[in-house]
Amino acid sequence: MAYNFRKIVLFFSLTLNVVLLISTATAQTCEGKCGEKLDMCSCQSTCGSLGTCCADLKQFCLDISPHSGSLLGGTDFILLNRVFHQSDTILCRFKATAETEGHVDAGGMGHCISPLLYETGWIPFEVLINGVTKGWGTWLSVHHSKLAPRFKITLGNATQWQYYGTPNTGGTLHITWNSSLIYTDKVNVELWGYNETGEQYSESWTAEWQYLYSVGKAVPNTGAFSFVPNPAADPYWRWEMGSMRVSPSSNTDGRRDVNAVWNGAHALAWHLEQAFRADSARWATAKCLAWDATEERLPDFLSEVPDCPCTLVQARADTGRFHTDYGCDMEKGSKCTYHPGSVHCVRAIQASPKYGAGQQCCYDSTGAQVLTGDSTGGSTPDRGHDWGSPPYEKPPRIPGLSHWKYDVLSFYYCCLWSDNCQYYFKHRPSSDCRTYMPPQAGTVLGDPHFITFDGSTYTFNGRGEYYLLSSPDKGLFVQGRTEAVKLENGTLAQATRLSSVAMRENTSDVIEVRLSASPNTLEVLRNQEVLSFAEQSWMDLQGVFVFSATAENVTVMFPSGAGVEVRSREATMTATVLLPLEFTNHTRGLLGRMNDDPEDDLISSDGQSFDASQSRPEDLFLFGSTWAISNMTSLFTYDSPYLQDAYLSSPKHDPGFVPAFSLPETPGDPLLSDMLKMCFGNGVSFCKYDTLITRSLRMGNATMRAFQSHAALTKDLTPVVSCGFLAAPARGEKEGWVYLEGAELTFSCPRGQVLFGSQQRTCQESGEWSGTDTHCVSDNMQGIILGSVGAITALVTLLAAITFYNRRLKREREEKRNETVTFTL
């Protein structure tokens, strides 16, 4: 009887605990706690697959569509998973400072309008319903020029807009836009102006964005509008750059932060004062000279910006430090308007530390760098980095706009509207590549094989989570997760593959790139939250940039210049880490020690040395296992029961998984013939291993291609010698514009001028030019010089004769004195 009573008590006790647990979970709320993991439930976006979401997650942690738009504001986005009453008032507050009015549509859906933001990246916002905060979310503010064309106004005939008011350029201007972005039948077409005021590089330096006037009111929202502009009245014409805006005509003129679409910054040639149209060259020259005077008193930023890569292949390969300039992109057929003669430009990703300056590097069809000393289309540095730089918000770090103010508008003054480029290039000269040093690359590919930064190769088929790169001195950590390879018949092979890479530099966001459920696609996570690249291919994040133009490729870029490229091919992942030379002797992990010495590449976490070429596969397996991470150091996301069981709750290096260290080539194997045709040259052992272990020619071919891609990358990043720019002699000419080792330059002088110095100079292996400096002098000057040379020669001869005579006379006197002394004695 006592036993049954104890059972009853235990039953009720357990039941009560379960009830308490359920009630506690129900009581826990995501209000004000979005992104957090609570005791009994989660407010993180990855909680869905684990079934741990708090009951009110969707109510307070908002999903929105679209999730991104121009930093100029005006994008209408919907608050998903919420039902509103028609009487509800909605206020959207961004970063606790910028507020916009939302609204409820006829279907009960809530809407917010994005505000003007002088920054890019993820911006936190909160939604107030009837004055009370009831939801939190994040909005992606995007550099306007990086928006897809469908999200902005297009200026018809860009050349006409650029040169309007100059000789032979006028007429009707046209704009088009996506009418579905503006929720109204009638719109106003407005002009807004941008300026930066106050003392440069002081606290008073601020940005100003102002409504000027409308060129069309209550016009039909058909997506097209045309007008013939007149010179603007004072003071409106004093605004020399700005943007067109289309917004609902129901708003008062110039009302800020309303549903709208913009064209982005452009030079306002078409609205400038009548004096510009009367004599545009004279007007622009005065502006150019004023800009020149301003630049003379501003701090020098040129010493802060990095040198450009020497060649186009280097510029495209150094993805950790340089990225394609959207205004001159050979892959998209850009016209390179501001760099004629160039086919492709890149920009330094990071702004300079003190002044927020940028570097732009342009290249011609031969792959040579184009310099302003040779062409108006040459590479130019920028006082304001086009993409802006943290902490943004104030000049000269405002994305796009600061660059336009100080680097583009001045190009119009000096080069496009007048013939005074010499002033522009005096302050924006090309940087050559004499100090540029390409990064070194380490790669993980196939099942999985490693190519270290110093070029050693080996295979490590451990199952678990490991340090690909550990650099505590630089604050950079890159981790890799491997999983067993699944064969086509569903069984698991005795080999692994890379399935995820997670990384962080210092206090940056944690970025994870992993294989997704869809074939050959990658999924990107930021701080355990999945990022969507459906709307934008570039994201400015905290301490890191991420670029993904296709679902198969992701590039991650850190402030140190380190870059991580992740590629998905045939259900396998390839990860390449690029490091600038500042990381020399500061790397450890599976990708080895970077110091140009392959002999000491493989050092275990406890300091034991392994030789990649001499060690047994079993020894290399032991080496790799020492670089397993821990739960404390893990950067990975565990958002599924499988990941939690296989990695979070299991050893970071699976001791029970033993791979096939080698595989025989059996003569009767049906794969053998095709494999031998496919696998040859460098990388052959990797190709054969992956073909045989996976029983798949496709997998072997993917490994071979990945190896060849790495070899091509290494070749592209080979250092080259530059001797630096050489100008033509004054009044003379120069043939040649390449300044790398082996290049030859030929100099000539016009009729009536004679060349002094070397007519031909060659860039030598030492980085110095052969020969002597070249000058052009007139025939008359030649006679004077030759006459002077003759006179100098005669004078030197006379002085030599006098010296010789004096020495002889002195010697004779000494001899005579000696004779006298001898006679006396």
C-alpha cells in the first residue's frame, strides 16, 4: 500500500513539473528579446528547425518584404505575419533616431517606409502600434549605385544629362521608373540637392540633403516622364549635384521619408545658371580652379591609400582587398564613362584609416594598368571612398555622396566641362604598383585535400570541426566542418567532405557559409541568422563584407585584407583563404604556417612537426586531429537535431571514423579507363582518390577542376617587378605605357629639339630603369651646351696642366734642398 502511494505521489510530482515547464515556456516572450536564446524557448531565427521557438516569436520578431532598399529611403516594405486593424497607427523608428509614418492597407497588412540613412548595412528598427513598441526587425540599407536598375529611376541618354547646357547639347530630358514601386496614380517629379558644409575634417562637417523644386506635379504614374529644363533661379542653381525623386502627389512638396524612388547622385548640368549655358568651359574652369585651391589646403590622403595591383589578373584575383567597380565592369559590359580606354576597374575594399579615402585601379584590354600620366582614363584615388566607410553618417564617409562631392563633381569641372585635367590629376594621380605585393592562397578542396599557403599538399579525411586557420595575433579565425561523403546508393564512404566554413575577425559578425539542401548551392549565415541574397549581392556587415552574385559562390572580406572564397561544385565545397603578407608567421591550423617555407608548414596544435611529402597518411591524420575546435571556441550554428547530435554533443574530432588512407587501382574497375583519361598532371592523386572513393567520375572531375582553379589563382598572384611610371620628356614623346619587368620605353623629341639621355630604357629585374633620364633641348641650346662643354673641357685641361707644373716645381725644389744638406754635412 505504501509502495502504491509513493508511485502516486511521484506521478503527480512529474505531472506538476511538466505543467510548470509548459507554463514557463508559454510565459517566456520574445518582446524586446529578438535574436536571444531564452531558458525555455528561443527568439532566434534558426529556432524553427529545432522546434524551440517561443510562441510569440513571429508577433514580435518581424519578417519583412522587401528587406532592403536604397539608403536614400522611400522603400515601402510589408510587415509580415501580423494582422492590423484599420484604425491602428504605425510608426517605424530606425536606430532610435529616424522615424517614418507607416500605414495599414485595405487587406490589413502593415507597411513601413525606409528613411534617408547616410550609411549602409543592417539597420535595426522598431514598430510602434498606437504609440507602443510591438515589433523589432532589421533593414538592409544599400548603396544606391549597387541597387538593381528595377529599383531606381533611369536617366535616358546619360550623355545628354551629363553635358546638358554645354555646346551642342540640349533638348528634352527623359526618365523612366518602375511604376509599381509607387502606390498611387499620380506622382510628383522632384529635384533634390546634396551638399556638404562646415570645415572639412572637423565636427562641423555635415551632410545636407534638400528638396529644391518639382519639374512635374500630379503627372500620371506611367513610369515615364519628359521635360525641357530651364536654368534654375538663385539660390537653386548653386546646388550642383543631386537626385531626381518620384513620389505620390498627395504629399506636400518636399516631404521627407515618403514612398519614393530615386535615380542616385548625378551632376546637375541641366539646371545650372544661365552663365553655365552661355560659356560652360569658362564657368567650369573657374570651378576647377576653386577646387584646386581647396585641395591645396586639405590634408594629403594619398600616402594612406594602397598601391594598385600591377595587372588585371592580379586585381581580379586579390578578392580580399579589391572588388569590381560597378561603373567599369568587363563582365557586365560597362562603358567605363569616367575611364576611357579602360575595360575594367577595381576599388580597394577598405577605406584608408584616418581620412576614409579610397583607391581605384583601372586596366586596359592587354591587362596593363592605365595611369593618369598616360591617359585621362587612368586609375584615380578618391578623397571619399565611393562605398563609404564606418562609422558612416558624416563626411567624407557617406556612401556614394561624399565621393561624388569631392571626386566626381570636380572631374566634371576640370575634365568633362572644361579642358583642365592637369589640375584634377595633380590631386588625383594614379598610384603605380611598385609596393604592391599579392596575397598568398591556401585551399581546401575535394574529399578533402589541402594546399597550404606555402604550397604543400596533403589529404586529411577527419570527421568533425577544425581550425583551417588560427591567427590569434591578427584576430582571424576560420573553421571548417567535415562530414562523411554519401554515395549515390545512399551509403557513406570512408572519406569526408567540407560542408561548412565559419569565420570571424576580431569583433566582426560571425559569417558561416555551408552547403544547403538545394544541389550545388550555398547558404550564408550572419550571427546564426540566414542571409538572403535574393535582393542584393553585396552586404556591408559589422567588420566584414560579403558578396554573392550566384548561389554557388560566396566571397567574404575582412578589414585586414584577408579574403575567403567559398565555391560549391558537384555537391562539394571548395574554400580558399587569401592572406596579405602581414600574416607571415602569424598562421596556424590545417592550412599551415605562411612564411614561404614548405618545410615547416604542418605544425600540430601541440607543436609537433610533420612533413607533408614524407609523412604517412596515418601520421597526417593524427596531425589534422589536433586542430579540432571546442564548443567554447566554435563559430558554427547548430540549428538542426542532426547538427546538435553529430557535432554539438559529440567529440569535435570523431575518433570512431577511420578513412580509407589509400585505394588500389584495380584493372577490372569499370571506372579505371575514364579516370586515367580525366586525371593527369598536377593534382592527379587527388582526382584519382576522389573518383575511386566516391565511385563517381563527376566528383573526381570536380576535384580536378578545383585543383586547376587553385593553380591558376596561384599563377595570377605571382609577384611581378615594377619600375614605376616614367614620364615623357618635356616637349617630347614616349612610346609605351607598361612599366613592368622587361618593358621597353622609347623617347623622341620634336623637330628642332635634340634628345639628351637614353633614347630607350628597359625595366630591369632590380626594379630600376636602365639608362639615364631623357631631356629634349633646342638646337640653339645644343650649341650653347656644346660650347659650354668645350670651354669647361679647356678650363679643366688648363687646371690640370697648372697642377702638374706646380707638383713638378715642388719636387725639383725638394731635390735641390736635399742636395744642399748633403754637401754641408
